[in-house]
Amino acid sequence: MTIRDKIIKHRKRVVAMTHDVFWCVLSVILSFILSYGDIFFFSNRKFSFASILIIACSIQFFCLNFSGLYKGMWRFSSTHDLLNLIRGVTAGVALSALGVFLFNRLDGVPRSFFIIDWLILIVSLGGGRLGYRILREYLGVRASNGDLVTRSIIVGAGAAGEQLVRDIRRTPNLGTRVVAFVDDDLEKRNKTLHKVSIVGGVSDLRQVVKEFKATRVYIAIPSATSRQVDRIVKSCRDTGVEFKTLPHTKDILFGKVSVSQLREVEPEDLLGRDQVELDKTSIKEMVSNEVIMVTGAGGSIGSELCRQIASFSPKKLIFFEMGEFNLYQLEQNIKEKFPNLAYELCIGDVRDRESVESAIKRFSPNVIFHAAAYKHVPLMENNPKEAIRTNIYGTKNVAEFAAKYNVDRFVLISTDKAVRPTNVMGATKRVAEMVCQEIQTENRQTKFMLVRFGNVLGSSGSVIPLFKKQIKMGGPITVTHPEVTRFFMSIPEACQLVLQAGAIGKGGEVFLLDMGKSVKIAHLAKQMISLHGLTEDDIKIEFTGLRPGEKLYEELLLAGEDVLPTIHPLLKIAKHQGSHLRINEIMSHLEDNDSDNLNTYKLKLKKLVEDYDCFIDKEREVKAVVKDVESLQ
């Protein structure tokens, strides 16, 4: 790259530097004139003015550059930039005084010169930046006052709303003009923010939209709870205009809110819960400078676990995954967000004992998060053998080698469907819990923790992506039963609580995540139709009936289990009796006889999980008997 190309690339920085050099030179001249009271001060003096000018300006410019002043953007200049400027100017004037003293012992230089120089530099350099920002905002306001603009109302006259209106004005090509604020805080009523009036509360939104002829509403309350967002969204729906929101506070880095982060309101905003507060100290002790392994690393839960673990600076992170493409996607994401993370990619199957042992023996992980599993209920009903091989045998493989190679902690990701299961997936996860509990009784060095939680919003196979696709296709939305309910939490929240459970566990606990209130799936479908600006007349809801293995509601506790509190309010410990079977007894019940009869595997699980209400396909049973008879003939 040539010098010319570099200047073009950094032209704004070059302009800023040129501006500051000009004022450094002019400030020295003006300071001498003011301190001497004579515009021709240099004509009758013997001191070397040119040398003093070069020394003072060089030192001052160096200090300004060292202070980081040129890393900021003038159009976004703030009090932080002003403090940087003051620090740079103060250091520059002080060091230039020292430089001139060493040069000629301040001969012929008035002491007031340095004070005047400091004041002129603060006013000129700070004023230039402030003037540029005012000019930009003025041009933005003029551009947004044109005729062909979107008239917008901002809900929330707090810090996020204030930042949002400034960003809109700085981005005139958006074609958006903020005409009013709405806020429920009575103290803010009838006041203005950046010359925009705060005219009412959320309940007045419909009237305000009509009065100001607005066509868009921005929800600028990133700290709002799901209940508050739900109320605001209902008011927005009543207006019939387009509405968007800012991400939650935890998703906004360094508190910066910008127009580019505006997005559509998602079901997660309405069904989610308040932000999870973690005991980060205990998690950091478990993860930092340790080798962590995640099985099923490319899945919905596994990949989010990897991202969150990476933020705690592990010594090395081991991604164990059987899907090549999932592993590739995870690697690309991790490299972008955590470029300095040490990690290893392991393509392997938890059902393959050799590959599991090889990975654990090679990398010697301190903690294993076991997220590899088959979890789709209807699919596993028709493939019970594969569910048993992955969810039970796979868990047994990883858990046994974790104990053999003295892994400190082992965390099994379980499910609420393991409680009084009515499907193969839930039954296999319950047996997986039993396997880990039995290995714990035989091995005290490795701490085994089990974590149960319900559905996660947006995970692969969940209802929200399906509903979105069905709405996009014009409907109908298919719901199994009008009364079916499920527990929901976001993927990040679930993974945060899994990390917390792994950090505070002492070994042998079954942790339950507080899933809040269960949600009717039919209500969720109606919410999603409404969020797309449609009605139930546009998108129909069809009830298809419960599928094999599904039940109306899920539970988190087994019969006879009670709960104990933990140091985290959203984590509970289930008081359980453990398994009454040894590992070899569990495995003997599941001996593979290569039967083609799916009901055979379900009955095997029924022997292990007494409260498993398995669905027996009578027609399939009859066909299997006929086939056996024919083979005997």
C-alpha cells in the first residue's frame, strides 16, 4: 500500500491531526502575544522563538496522539473523549514546559505563557470537535424533517431512547424522524429530550400515534421484563403500525445502543424471563485455565455452551461432535468471537467407546459437559434402538471414561421429559440419569451432576422455527392440542444455569432449572401470528391431536422427589432415591437382540423405568408376531 493509499484510507484521522497541529502552532503564537501584550514580541528578543515553537508543538502533539485521541470518532465524541483531550493537553503543556526549561532555562518565556497555552488548546481542540458534532446533528435533523420520511415514536425516554434519537439523527439516509416520546414515568411528562416532546404513557400510545401521524414505533427499553414487553407490544398492536425493539441489555456490548441493533419483536421477548444473574466467581474457578470438553458441541445447547465457556478463558476447549458441518459452523463462529481461544476439534461418536476414550485420554479434560443426545420425541418413537444406543450407551461410555481418567466434573444435560416419561426419548434420558447416579456411587473422585430443564426457545426442532415457517407459507399453524403446555427458556439462559450447576455441584445432585410458568402452545401460536401483523382470520390454527409419546404437560420432579434450594434462586436440587439397579443390571435389561419390533425396545425401557407409560403400537405388534411365525414355518 502506497503512502497515498494510506492517506486516503485514514483521511479522517489525517484531517483531525492536521487540525490539531494547526492549533498547537497557533496556540503557542497567541499565548506569547497575550503573555507579552505585544504582537511583535519576537522582534526585540534574543531568545530562539522558532526552536521553542518546534519543541512545544512536537511534545504537545506527541502527548495528544499518545492519549488515544485519534482513535475516537468526532461524530460520536463524548465526555470520555473530552477527558482524553484534557489529559493529553495537560501532559503536553507540562512536558513542553520541561522541554523548554531544559533548552534555555525558560529564558525570555513568561510563566503565564503555559497557562494561556493550556486554555487555548482546550477551547480550540474541544471546540472543533464539538462544532463538528453539532453540525452533523443539525444536518441530520434537517434531513429528517423532509417530506418523504417515516414519522416514528420512541417508547422509553431513558438512556437507550436518548441514544436512539441521536443515532437516528446521525443517520439521515434512514429517512426517519422521531416526532414524540412515550414513557410511563410521570416525572418525564411534558418535558423534552433533544427537542422531542415526551407526551404520554404506554396506555396513550394509540392516541399519540394518531395525533402525530406516526407509522412506526421503536421500543427502547432494553432492560424491560417479558411482562413489560408484552404490555407494550399489545399497545403497539392496537395502533396498527410497524414496531421494532432494541435487544435486551445483556446483548448490548458496553452499553452502546445503535440503530443497526433494532430488530423485530420476537416471541422470546414475550416468553422469556428476567436476566439471569450468575455467580461468575464459581464458574470462573471451574473453567478458567482448565481443559473443558463438550460432547454434542455442534448442537443447539452444545454450541451455546461452548460460546459461554469460551468467555471464561479456559486453558483449552474440546469440541466433540459427530456432525462435520455442525463442527465447521461452530469453529467459524468461535474463531470470529474468540480469536485467542485454544481449542481442539474432535469428530467422534459417543456410541463409539474407542473414539470417546481416545479423546478423554488425549486431552485429559477437567470438566465434561455431556450434551450429545437424540431429543426429537416423534422421531425417537420410531427409532427406539438408536435412542437407546445414543442416549444410554453413549452416556455410559462418556461417564465411565470420565471416571476412569479422573475427570473432576461431569455434567449431564437431561430433560423434564425424563420425569414420568410417556416417550422413548424421555425414558432413555431417565435411564441415562440412572447410569450416572450409579457410576457416582462407585466413584467419588469424579463429581457427577445431572441438570433437567424443559424446552429451549429457538433450538433445532422447537415449535418457534416451525411456526415461523408455517406463517411465512400462509398457514395453517399446526398445534397438537388446545390445552397442551410446555415450559420454555432461552438457550443462553439454559446454558448459563447449566454452567452454574456444574460449578456449585458437590456430586450426585439432580439440578432442576426454574422454568417459570408453563405456556400454552396455542397461545404462543396466537402471539406469533399477531407479531407478524396478521390475525387468526389470515392464519388459521389447526389442532392435529397429540402424537405418540406426547403428553399435555411436562414435569420436573419424580414421585417422591422433593426440592432443596441452592445458592442460585433459579436452581433447585431434587431429593432423589437414586437407582436400585447396578450398571451391569441396567445393561443386561437392554441387551441388543437386533429385533425389528419397536415395541420390544419400549418394553425393555419399561422394565427399567417403572413409571414409563409407553405407547405400544398394536398393529406393529401383530405384524411382528406374524413375521416371527412365518420365519418358524
